[in-house]
Amino acid sequence: MADESEGPEPRRLTLRVDADHCAETAAKREYARLAEEYLRGSGRLREEEYEYRLDLLRDFLKNTDFASLRAFCEKPLREAGLLSLVLFRNAEGRPEFTVLPGEVSCDRGKEAR
């Protein structure tokens, strides 16, 4: 994945992957949830954060080889029972991800105050 040692820490979005929800399904559901919150104006995030997350998820859904990702996640998912897929943009602005065992929260969004 990306070398994150240079520059500011990237903004992240965490998706939960389990036996019932692959990464593609999790991304589609999160996209729908965020889009609904954004359009209703009823969410906890700032407008710019909604736009960032929706764009990130759209690019992830459009550009990811989900068959390969499912194959990659099969063994770790079987061992851990739950994976966290942490999405972010690399230095070139392309979506990248890290797969971590268990449930983690790495969201770096700016919540509305």
C-alpha cells in the first residue's frame, strides 16, 4: 500500500468487512448512508467531509478489483472473523486501502460542532 511517512496524515474512512458483508457491499452501504445524510442535511459531518468521503467511496467502488480483494481477504477474515478496511487517498490522490484484523476506528473526519 502507500508510504504514509511523508507529508500530512491522510484522512481515512473505515469500513467493516465480515462474513455477511464484503468490502464492495460495505462501501455501497456506506456511500448510500452518507449520501442520504448529506442530502437531508441531518448529519454530523461538515459538508466538505461528506464530499471527500463520497468521492473517496465512489472512486474506490469504480476502480477496485473486488474479486481480487475478496480473495485477498478470505484467509484473514476466516482467522479474525472481522476485518477493517481503512480507505484513504495516496499522495497522488488515488484511493488506497489497508486491511486490518478486527474492528478499528481510524476515521479522521472533522465532525460538526
